[in-house]
Amino acid sequence: MADRTALAEDLERARARFHRLLSSMSEDDWGKASRGTRWTNEELLFHMVFGYMLVARLLTLLRVFGRLPDVVGRGFARTLDAGTVPFHAVNYYGSCAAARYYHRGRMGAKMDRVIASLQRSLAHERDSDFLRGMHYPTRWDPFFQDYMTLEDVYRYPGRHFDFHERQISADNLG
């Protein structure tokens, strides 16, 4: 069975770490190119928040497709995988555009709201729901697995966060 306490601690760790990142960025750091992506540091930081925002949608999908026959979920995941090229374009340009609204002055508060929402959702999950899962498009994200359980979905944004945190190219990261 899933360890809710560990999952909640992972969410809180990311929230605290994100605020340390925000506070350690110099004015020059925000516009610097990140390491290994086409995003600036500011765009990448928003993308890291977006990973947590995405989980609410993934949970909804899991609640629906996790109750349907396996063949339906596999077909859905394959259909999404077929749209990988446009997905990557939307993922990139969407993060660029969204970072203009959820910029350095807003993204910390957005992260707080998203984490709080995920913590409330986690607290209300039934134990039996942690056994439920569905198929995901594995070509969309290196942290998507072919089949992910509810616990896997709650763990996903932390893996995504940790990966992208190493790509921030600031001088004095906190």
C-alpha cells in the first residue's frame, strides 16, 4: 500500500525547494538559458510548476480510464503517443507563454496552491484507489511509464522536478 506520509513529504520537499530556487535566483539568472533545454531559467521554473499542475489532470484521467477495460486505456495511450510531435511543441511553447503570466512574481504562489491542492487530494484518496492505474503515453515524458498506478502519478512530479532542477543554470542555487 502507498505510503501517504512519504508522498506528502515529497510534495512538501518540492514546494520548499522551489521557494529556495526562486529566492536564490539573481536578476541576471532569470533570463539565462537553462542547461540542455531551449527554455530560459524562468520558463523552465514555470515548467517545473506545470509538472505539478498536470498531476490533477492525470488523476482525473486515471479515475476514468482506471475503471475501463484495459484495452480502452491502451488505445488511449497509443493515440496520445501518436501525437507526440505536436505535444512536444505545445509543451515547449506553452511553457514559454505561460511563464509570461506565471512569471517570477507569481509562480511561487501558484506552486503553493497546486501543492496544497495535491496534498488535500492525497489525504482523501481511499486505500483501494492506490491499486488502480492506467496506461500512459510513454513517448511524451521520460517519467511516464506504460502503466502507472495512483501512487506512481503522485510520485511523477517529484521525478520531473528533480530532473529539471539540475538544468537550472543559476550561479547561486539555494
